[in-house]
Amino acid sequence: MAGALEGIRVIDFGQYIAGPMAAMFLADQGAEVVRVEPPGGPLFATPANATWNRGKQSIVLDLKSAGDLETARRLAGSADVVIENFRPGVMDRLGLGPVAMTAANPRLVYCAIPGFAGDDPRAGTAAWEGVVGAATATYRANPRTGRPVYTALPFSSSYAAFLAATSIAIALNARERDGLGQVVEVPLFDATFAAIGYRIGGDAITGGDPNIARMLGITRQFACKDGRWFMYHSGNKRAAEFLKLAGIEDLLPGAVEKLTPGEIQARSEALFLTRTAAEWEAFCEEVGTEGSVCRTSAEWMENEHALASGIVAESDDPEIGLFRGPGINVRMSGTPGSVRWPRRQPGADREEVLAAIPPPARKAAAAVDPLRAALEGVRVLDLCIVLAGPTCGRTLAEFGADVIRIDSPHRKTVAFHNDINRGKRSILLDLKTDAGLEIFWKLVDQADVVVQNFRKGVAERLGIGYEAVKARKPDIAYASLNTYGQVGPWATRPGHEQIAQAATGMQERFGGDGRPTLAPFAVNDYGTGFMGAYGVALALLHRRRTGEGQHVDTALAYTATMLQSLYLHDYAGKQWDEPRGQDALGTGALNRAYEASDGWFFLACREAELRRLPEFKHLLPLGLEGALEIAFKAGTVAEWVARLTAAGAGAHRIIEDVAELRDDPWVRAHGLAITRMHEGQGELTTNGPSPRLSRTPPLPGRPAPLPGSDAASVLAEVGMAGDLERLVRSGVVVVEGVTVR
């Protein structure tokens, strides 16, 4: 079966991470992607190119040559999508920028992925990954040393790729309806706000409830009998049974309140020392609660579930031979994605690519009634909880879909509500009752999309799994998001963000030789939500062309694997030597954090750029790092950042506090952090959409409503306006009493 993007032609000018990864997502789903390489091959020489450049054709073009530049223009003019991730203005100077290209081809979706936006005062800064990380509070201070902690994983680039692919798929949906393309811009800086998520509004997640705080005390890493670490999560419904069977009933709700935090810590630590980490993982699976060995990335590459489910896939790379790396990130039942071939050698497809360039197309006529919202008229039923699934629904709402959030009235608190439920309508509906299911099916009759993030099998037990919904509504786009996916031996295991980070090696890398440590943001949850939205957009595009619905599957473990794609690969001679641990400052002398006289900044540059400053002109590479450490302490952060930037280097002050980032005037002016009145709660701050689309821009939508407050309007739309009081009396619908945090 063909991919959802069959017939879509993409020209990939991207270099480094974000652009190639975004184009890879499109290639994995059937797009015809032509990769344009500079002479000499990719600017970033890394084995990860075997992942990011798979499934693409390759042509080498020297854009400084008039002939090759004209070829590049012809390629872009023939495309449905162009992707580039240069600094703002670079492609314009070549005549390949968004204004020129969309004027020549009004159906073109042109996607730019710069480090900083074109209207950001830092637009001209060399925005290497580490520089953007410094600008977005990614490198928090180590409480032991006070030094910023570098993370080797490229969160900003990866999120820019996630959001670029999603925005492109949504822009193609809009084009399918009104015939017009548009310009998409997803700056790395802006995209990182999507990863920061709820932390924009403050780091507290307990809402001040001391009992929740106590229970979260045993949601952490524990040392085990064999010296390995184990991540346990107490937020699952089976946690009480776990505690009973483990023999520590005094940690159950009702009893735990009698213990001090120190007693809770001592009891739980002593418990986990009684078994090996692997034994605890098996015990958690038997009970049905959440836990994972804190694996290394190398162990994840060999893991039975990772291999059986295709989260890790094998290929034969032309440069490094037999290769293991991340598999398909979004699975589609009707148009399954695939890695169609390994990466090509640079220029391997030149003749074929040139022969396939069609003659210049006539300009498309302007649409009579251009869309203002790409997903206008699309109705979504969002059955999700916590972060990943609701983020999928929220993203669809930002692009204009009517999203109805269905929560259980038995869940007394809706977590992260104001972050993930803005732009939606809310109803509290008991799907365990016949009357509740009757309402659900009436809503399905009017829906285009259903999104759920239950454990595999739960939706089926409720009678609302994909096959049941498909039988009622054959053209439905139905998305399932969970921890481990829909296939493989661990598919039914429960999990949250922490579990995915532990299972796939993220925690072990960030912790180093000490306790495994969580990433600074909930990167797997939010990333999975965006990839779910990408899959839904693909399914809707396919349905517009064929009338067919399908099942979309993505998972936290898929996202965790892709987020590590820079390092998560295996081949003969592989060395796991990336920076790791809480004392890491960077990858080397020219890509690391340095302390100035009044704080820290991040430097990312080439040696030639550094040597433009007189005091560094004659430094020997062997002693460069130590010399820089001494030199930088003689000036302020502002002085060094200004001088280094003027020399063409990448440099930025390290922002360690999300609150400072949130209150930055530019951030506020561009809607990346928005403060609004929330009914019954006063003024609250959330993040706003990161992507920019020229014709159908995403909007934050209304503030998250109080849970259940839209019951009347939702019921009225299915002909049950007069039934609200009866349904409330019977408890099928609840309109108040569920709190938020």
C-alpha cells in the first residue's frame, strides 16, 4: 500500500539535524524526497545521517555556481514542499527564498527552519543547537556545583523537525481544499517552547496538595539489589496493588499521611534493595503497574521490544554497512510508512533527478475562498489524559479543528489542564454506562477524528476501540498514543514520561555515573503528541483523496528513540562516547559552556571564527579549552557574547530559569508565552503555538474551560439539549466538581 504522501515531491536543502529529520519524516510516509547536498557532502559528518537521509534521492549542487543554482530553482519550482534550515535571508540572497519560490509556484509549501526567527533580534546569530539550548533554559544549574548541565540530546532541533513535519502535513491539507500553498517557519528557539510545555506556567505539578506530593515521593529512581537503577512510577491505578503485594501497605493512601517524607524515602529505598532491577520490572509487569530498568542506550538497541516492534530497525548503509537506528515514528494502518531504501551516496541520483524535473507549471489560479484555518470543519473527539494525547488534540485545535475533550467524571482531578486543554470544549462523560456510550456514539457520527491514549486493550474493553469505531464510522481517523506502541511484547505495559526515558537510555545518559536523571522537560510526552497530530494530518489528507479512514499509532518509546537519533545507532566500530552526566558542559572546546566574570554563556563555533579575535589568534588547539576558560573569566557574559557574535561565532548567555524566559518581552510579543484569565482560576500563563504559517496560522484558542462546562452545547449538537438535567441526576454527565492542576 502506498504512503499517505505518495505523489508529494519534496526538495530537501536541509543540513545538520532539523531540516534533514523533517524531510525524513515525509520520506518515511511516501513522499518523493530529493536531497540537495553541497560539494563534499553533508556539512555535519555523523553516522546519524544514515537515519536522517534514508529514503531520499541525492543530488550534489554548488549553489555558488550559476548553472547549479538555476537547477536548484527548477527543482524548487517543481516541488510541492521545500525544506531548508539556513539562517534567515540566506535563501533569499540565492533567489531561493520563500517569497520568490511561492510567487513562482503558488501551490508550494515552503518550510524554513532557522535557529532564530527572521524577526528575532538574534536572527543573524549562528544558532547551533547548544546556543539555542542556552537561550531556552535547557541547561539548568547543577545544585551541587552551580554549573549549567549540558544535555547531549538535540531537543531544539528535534522539536523543530516534529513541528515542521506536522505543519507541512497540515498545510498540505489546506492546499487540498483551496489549492494554495503557503510559507511555514519553525524556528528552533520557538519550537523549544513546545517542549517546555507546562513549565512555562511554573514548575509545580502538585497543585499544593501534600498527599500528591507524598505519593510522588516514590515516583523516582531506586537502587536495586544488583546495583542497577530502577524507575518506579506510583501514578498508575495498580500502584496500590503493587504496594500491597510488595509488603509496604503503610505507603498506601490513608496510611502514608502518618509518615514523614524521610520515613517514606527510607521504607521505599529499603524495599527496592530486596530485588534486582530486572526482577522489579517483571514484578511491575505482572501487577500491571509502571516501572522500568534504567537501561543504557546500547541496551535499548538490543532490547526485545525495541527490535520486535520496529522501534529500532536494521538497514545496510552504503558507508558504514549493517546499521541499526530508529525505525518509523508514526505507524499508519492504511498507508503504512516504510524506510524505502538506505541513504544514498551524495550525488548518486543526479541523472535521474534531473530527468524527472517537469517543465515549468502554469501558475495556479487564486482560490475563490482561501481557508483561514487549515482544519476548519474537522471535528475531533479527544479521550486522552496527562500530556501526550491531549497535546495531539490541542495541536489540532490550534489549526482550527473543533476538539471536544471527553473526560471521565470519576477522575477527580485533570492534570496539566490549562496547558493541554486550551482551545477545546469539555464534557465529563461516564463511558462505563450505556447512556454514556450512547452519547459517545452520537458524537462519533459527527466526528472526523478520535484520539485516545489508553493502554493497548483498554479502549477495546470499553467497546470504543478502533475496529468498533470504524464499524460505525468507516472513514474515521483514529489515533492511539501510548508508552510502547501497538505491537511487540511490551505493547500492553503502562507508562509515563519517566518510564520511557528510563527504558530507552535517556535517564542513564543524563545521569552519568550517578543516579539516572530526568531530562529538563517532558520531551517524550509532548513530542509524541506532535507526532500523533502529524499522523492525524496524514490520515485526513489520505481521506480527502480516497475517502478512506485509518488507524494511527505512535508512542513515547518511538519518540524517545528518535530524540536520541544523533547517538542511537549501532554498527561495526560504534563507540558510545557522547557527553554524559551532570558534570557535562559540552562536546569539546568549541562547543561548550564557559564561565565569564558574571555568569555563564555557551560558545559554538569553528576555530577560524574564534581566531578572528586577537587574543585567540595564536592559541594552540592542544591547550585551547584551558586557555579559553581562563580568558573568558576576564570579561562579562554580555561582552563576550557581543564580541564572539560579531566574529561569526555562535554565543548566547545561558538562561537557567524558565520564568526569566517566560517574561522576556520578545517571547511575550510573539505569543510563545501568553497570560489570560481562566474561569474560576484568575490569570494564568501557558505557552502558545510555535509554528508560523503565512495563510493558516495556528492560534492558541480560548483558555481551557472548566471541566464539564461545555456539556450543554455538546449535547445540543447531538439532539440531546433537553436531556442534560436527567443525565446529570443519573451521574452519566457531570458539570462541576472535577478540579484541575
